[in-house]
Amino acid sequence: MMKTIETTEDLNSNSVLEQSVMTPVVLFKHSSTCPISARAYSKISKGIEDGSLKADVYMLIVQRSRELSNYIEEKFGIQHESPQVIAVYNKEAVWNASHNSIDVEAINETLKNLPLHV
């Protein structure tokens, strides 16, 4: 299941970043009005449903969560795009992709190459 976050407090106080210390998480910036974002949403959702996406995904809808989107851009130093996925591990962005480059296999490839804590 894709979890929704809407505020900077959701990112910081709901243990999303704390979770990333032990297990990578994926932030998904989604635009509710963009057809490219709709396709990315479908890819991510399918990966979650069939179990092929090997990370927890936290989605923010940029039209509703502009402050959070800006915070993520500033915190991780990654220019805002929409749609965009950012893999976070140990509270740091380790990979990102946007638009048609969003792909479950690419996300998983990145995640499997991380030096995970045991």
C-alpha cells in the first residue's frame, strides 16, 4: 500500500526518515493533473500490488503539499520535478528519477546495491 504524506511533520515525525536509517524508502511526488504522473502512479501501484517493488512508498500530491515538496527539494538538494521518485536511505537521497524515467526495476536495482545495515 502506498502511504500518503502531506506535511513536513509527516515526513519527520511519522518516522519516515527514521525508517530510512534501517530500510530504504521511496518518496513519490505525484501531480494529480499530469498524464505522465498518472502513468508513473500506475507503475508504482502495480509494483506495490504485485510485490515487485521492494520498498515502502510515501506519496505526496504536489498540488496539496507544495510546502512539503519544497522542503524535500531543499533537504535533499534535488530539483523538484513532477512526477518524481526519490529513494532515501539513512536519511539521505541515494537516487532519483522523474517523468518517463520512473521505473520499478530501476528503483529495485538501486535499492539492492545499497550497503544495508544488518
